[in-house]
Amino acid sequence: MNRTGAGRGTTGGVPQMTPDEICIQLADAADRDLVGAIMACREQRETMTPLLLKWFRQSLDELREEEDEFVPDELPFHVLYVLAEFDAREALPIVMEALRLPGDDVRRFLGDGLPALVPRVLATWDTDDLKHVRELLLDQSLQTEIRSEVSHALLFRIRDGRLTRQEAAQWLREVLRECCSHKDKSGVTAAVYALCQFGPTEASEEIAEAYHRGLVDTIEWSRDDWHEAAETPVEAFDEQIATLPPGPVEDAAEELEEWYSADEEFDEDYEPEGPDLDEWLGEEPEPLEPPVPATPSVTVHNEAPKVGRNDPCPCGSGKKYKKCCGKAG
């Protein structure tokens, strides 16, 4: 990536990171000094904001030009986080372009930013009438998964008090009707999914008609999913929405530190041994004692709490169980 910037300066006698050094730290997922790089961006905000926008754009252009040879890194994700903290709304057109990338390129470019940050950015930067979110939800070139992620912007609008639940439901009903009129199965599915995130009661007739006409992808969102959401008390949706972070990003460094510390909770140095190794390899472990005569079978009841299809996934992704680990099952 071709970059230009000011040379090294000092703050209180401590040398500042140069723009090149900041870029390297923001792109490195393995050995990073994200906090230092973000602090350096803050200290040089006036200089760094246009450079961050430039790097964000260049990363997108490189993906388009190099296609299969493109090696994704964390730069777009981290840069978007800093731009979100800076409220640099000039980045919104680049985000819109990125969401229209073909196939898996959206995730290759935005990485974890797609579920974790894009809905917040859209909720914060879009117009009061959510013009850009509507445009994306009605774009038939987008995959159902991308449109569903985009729809989460409404949850953050509700969380931030910029929309009521009823206003968001009415807004989505209009989107649902338009997708149904075009027989846009992907859009209908995304709209039904979105309505089920905060109570689909107001749109029950439209949703029932969509299922009746075969316009909902029941692999992505089944009738059972809808019925379960419809039976969920509104208070449960309100409680869940209240747990979301605010749409605007106040401290990118703190949020990214929390993000990566959650990822690193597992023990990377663990090496299985003995029976654990056999189990890890998918093999039956050697019996440690002579076999015990069989006893009559009994039913073992699993006392672990059941995860509902619309509950947050226990893996911590922030997505619904049905759209994450439950989907894989």
C-alpha cells in the first residue's frame, strides 16, 4: 500500500508513531499495539483522519483488483473502528460499496466488523429516515446474510432512543411489502428475520402471507422461528436491546481491547495427552480398567439450560443462536 505522511514528531518528549507505523500496527492481527496506534491517531487526528479514509479506500480497491490473490488483514476493521470513534461520516460511501462486494468478499474485507460494527455505523451515520439501510435491504444483489446484518441497524436506533420499537416495526413492514411485491425472496427473508428481532406481532398478517406464498427461505428462517419470536413477550426484546452497546463508538481502543481479550480466553499452549489426545484425534481412548458388566440403561436428563433459537448464541458472537451455532447444527 502506498502511503505518505508526516515524519516522526514528539508529544511531551515521547516520539510519536509515524503514519506508516500506525498503519502497520492497525493491520497486524498477531503482534499488535492497537492501543498505541489508536492513541497516536487521536494525537494527530487532523492529519490521520484523511489518511485513515485513504487506507480504507485503498484496501477496498486492492481487494477488487487482486481478487483471489488478495490477502486480507485487520486494517479495514481497525480503521473503521477509529473512523467510527472520530465520527468520520465520509467513510459511509466506502462502507456501502464494501457491502455490495460479491460472494465472500464482504467478510474478507470487513472481517469481524460486519456483525460487530457495520450495524452501529449505519445506525449512527445514516439519515433520520434510514435511507441507506433501506437501499441496502431492497438491493437484490446482496446476500440474505448481508441484508440481515444491515437490518440490525434498527436495533441500535431503538437502543439509542432514536426509534421506538413500533416505529421500527412499521418501517420494516413497508420494506417487507415492497420485497413481497417484487417476489424478492432474499429481501423478504431478511425483513421477516429483522421483524423477529424485536417482536413481529404488528406484522403477523404480512409475515403469514409471505410464508404462504413461499417467499421466505425456511432454511434461513423457519415458521418455528417466527412462531417462537411471536410468542416472546415484548419485555424480553426490550431487555435484550438494552444490553447492546450504544451506536456511536466512544472509545475504539477500549472496545477492541475487550474484543480481543474475549478471543484470547482459551489456552493456546494446551497440548492434549493420554485419553485427552485420543479424544482430540477422534479416536477411542484405551480402557484404563477392565470393562464393567453392563447395567440397565437409565435416562440421563441434561440439566443445562436450553438455548432458544432466538436467544443470543453462547459462543459470544452477538448473533442469534439460530443464525450462528444453531444454524451449523
